[in-house]
Amino acid sequence: LLKEYPNSSYRDDGLFQLAETLVQLDKNNQAYQIYQTIINEFGVQSEYTSSSYMRQGLISYNQGDLDAALEAYKSGIKISTNKEEKRRALLAVEDIYLYDLNQADAFFNYSESLTGIKIDDISKDSIVFDNALNIYKDGSYEKAIDQFVDYLDKYKNAFYKGQAYYYLGESYLVLKDYNNALASYLQSIETNNHGYYESALKKAAVISFNHAKDFEQSLNLYTKLIEDEPGQPNLEYLEAALYAAFKTENDEAILRYGELVSTHSQATSDSKSTAAYYMGKVLYKSEKYSEALRQFESVVELSSNSMAAEASYLIASIHFR
């Protein structure tokens, strides 16, 4: 029909429908050329020109040509009179600038030039953070790291600073980059003005304890967790704090957390035995032999491991004195 009636008033309609059919057949390059024919032949005189630009933008995007996609979408937005079409195209432009290119400022400049409305700093802050968070939720963790780092560099007094550091830590954690995960969680903890404080504190404590083996730091972190808990503290936190105190030879903390472990309602015989052993060692070193004796006797009563063997020896040593 297009060949028989080249001057038909429905030529642009026919060309557009042909291009749409080619897209359905996955013949995108041929479709792209026909959309270009509509643009060249009809310009702003056809209602299909703006849609042709939009289709070219989508084809270019799917083929990985982001610059061509941006140019096509912007051209379509400039001449489109369809509000919904313009809205969808602007969202596509935003997605390319923010998600794919990480060029927030370029998007803000374009949006402001298009609408004549200046985007305030708070809105920019929110847009950039939300984009980084969406990338994280999509599972693109390496890309999310770049976006969160860029956000934190760009906005020194970022409104979502604590959350950004938390999700930066989450991204590093998934990638098993424990050093950077720990550093990010610690930064998040410092802000202490968001709903992720406790979670960041827990994860920082675990990484510091299990991976960094920084027992002084882990003791401080577990102490914060324990102090922040209402009611009876979590036994897991107490045991970790006790071990960290033992490793750092913090006698005061050993006695404090040893007592809390040994009297905890959920403590097992092994937990109580270990607590008694650590407390007994501190008391023995301090020459408080009668108190040390009671602890070592508890160790022997509750367990039969190497600690119990050493406790038996120290009991004999005390009696010998």
C-alpha cells in the first residue's frame, strides 16, 4: 500500500504501523530506519514523529547506545504534545542519567532547562539517594557502591547520610569485602539518626569480632548493644563481650560480663563454666584466692574440658598456698 499510494495522507500512519510490526518481529534495526523516515519526511507535521523518536530511544537503549537513546528521547520530549508520552520519556531520561551513567547533575540541568523550575538541594539529595537505593535493591551491588559513594561525596551534609553508609556496608558485605563493610557500618553508627542504627551496630560487632579480630573494638560495640537493650541482655552479646574482654585482658569487663553470663536465664552449663573460668583467672591474678577458688570449683563441676583441667590445677595451687 505504501508503494501504491506514496502520497497518501495516511502514509505516516502506515509507516509507523509497519515499524511497530517490525519491532514485534524483533527486526529493530529495520524498524529504527522506518521511524527515521517518519521523522525526516514529516517532522513536526505528523503526530507520529514524537512517538518515532521515543521508539528510537528505546531501541537505542536496548542496544546499549545510551547517548543515542538520550538524544532521541530529548528530541521526542521537545515536540510531543502528549503529557503521558512526555512523562514516560522523561522517566527514561532520568533512568539513563542516574542509573546507567551516574550523572545526576546532568539530569538536574536538563530537567531545569526543560521545565524552567530549579530543583532544590533537598530534592536533589533525595533523588540521588533513592536512585542508589533502587540500584541496591536490584542486586547491582558494585554499581550501588559507586552510587552511594558518589552521593556521600556530593552531599557532605546528606539528609540520608546514615542510611547511605548502612546500605554501602550492606553492599560490601554481600561482596564479602569485610573491611569496607565494617568501615561503612561504623560511619553509619556515628550518625545515629536513622532506623538502621541497631542493625549497623550488630553487623559491625560481628565483623569486628569474627573477621577483623579487633577485640577491643568488638568489646566496645557489644557493650553498646548490651547497654541499649531493655531488660535482660542478649546472651550472645554477653558471651562475645566476655570473650573480647578476655582477649584484651580487660579484667573489669571480664568480671562484669562473666557475672551476667553465669546468672543469665538462658546460659548453658558450658557458658557458665567458661564465664567462671575467665572470672577465676582474673581473681587468681589479683590474689583473691577464696573468690577464685569458688569460680574454679564451678568450672570443674560444670565441665570436663581443658578449662576444667586447668581449674583443677589452680584449685590445688590455691590449697597449697
